[in-house]
Amino acid sequence: MSLPQSSPEKGDTTPPEFLQSVPSGGRNKVEITVNLRKIPLFAQLTDAEMKGVQENLRFRFFEKRATVIQQGTPNGGIVFLLSGQLQLVRLTEDGRAISLDLIPEGGFFGEISLLNEQPYAASAIALSRVLVAILPPAQALHLFAHSPSVANYLLRHMARQLQRDAEFKALLGITNTSRRIVNFLWLIKKETPTKQLVVENLPTHQDIANTINTSRETVTRLLILLTQKGIIQRDAHRLIILDPEALTRMALE
């Protein structure tokens, strides 16, 4: 699995990897290797803290389009995405699904409702086959209260999330749909070690449309146009930004 790299605490002696048997459809089980220090929230845990996390995490695979977490259900803990991609969706009172965010590998959700002692405020839908790890409420709250590294990371995570939410709200306020799509691509892009700008695990055109309140046909037309102009390049699961300057101009026009 591909997770963000983080450096362990100095003096750490906890084995970085361990084997875990995970159910994978029917009675089948899959042996996976898990490195918890590649999950940013756990990167600086002490040996004792890491041991407690390892003993309490529950792992599970979900197939594409499966509901990992259902909006309104009691909080069952913090959910960590180990592989694949998840979309957070909120259902309105009239039954419409509004996409809120995409969870990257190594990311997590459920912390706000846990701290507020409320049910999950959104559903998590698998956009691909995903592997998640769930840390039960009691253990998660203990870490929040007693681990300085976790508390520090959680504060920074919430600050980033507030900034991202503000950027997303500003994006939804753009009336021009082409600009809205282009700005969405900028919002979810990542920079590779070689300085290339990419969107990994590119959502489907329908998922993009749902996220930014437009139509699938509009998304398809614009992505085809960007490809024809040599601004982007696409493969099955990834989008590469070949001409960042041109895309920037389109975002600002």
C-alpha cells in the first residue's frame, strides 16, 4: 500500500511492520503487511502507544461503491484509509447527496463527531476497493487526551481542514462551471517527488460532477478539451497536469 512517509520518533524500537489477517469477501482472508508509522497521526507514537494501537485496530476491505460508514449511525471510532479512495457524502433532508471531500490514503475521518459525542455527520463511500483500519472510540479518545504527538497533529489537521473547507466553499461559489472544474482539479492535485503535478486515483466524471454540483457531461467535455489542448494527460486512474500555467489561467479567467 502507498501511504505518506513520516519519520518515527527518535529512539523508536517498535517493529515498523506487522502482519494482519483481514477478511476479504466470504470466508476468505488476506494477509497484509501494515506499517502504522506511515500513517501521519501515528508517526510519532511511543512504543507503548504504538503497541496499544496495534492491539485495538480492526481492519476491513470494502468493494467499490460500498458504504464504509453510514451517516447518522453512532460513532464506532476513527476510520483510517490504508489503500484506495473514499468520498465523504452528506444526504440532505430532501434526499440529495452532496459530496463533501475525498479522503486520501493515510487520511482519516470521524474525529469531529467522536469529540462532539455525535453520530457520523456524513457517509463514506468507496470510490475503489479500499482497505480501512478502525480505532475504537475509547482508544481514540485516550490517544487524543494522553499522546502529545497525536494532540499536536490533530490540531494541525483540523486547521488544515478548516482551510480546505473554506477553499471548497469558495470553489462552489464560482458560477462558471469550467472554472469550477479546473479549480477542483487544483484543489485535489498533489506534487510528486519529481515536481510533477498529478491527481492520483482520479474520481469518475460522475463523482466529480456530484462533488462540485454540475453534470457528468460538462465534466467529460472539459476534460476532453484539456486533453486535446495538451494541458492534461489521463490514464485509467491518474491525471497528469502537463501545462500548469495554462491550467492556472483557465482557473482565473
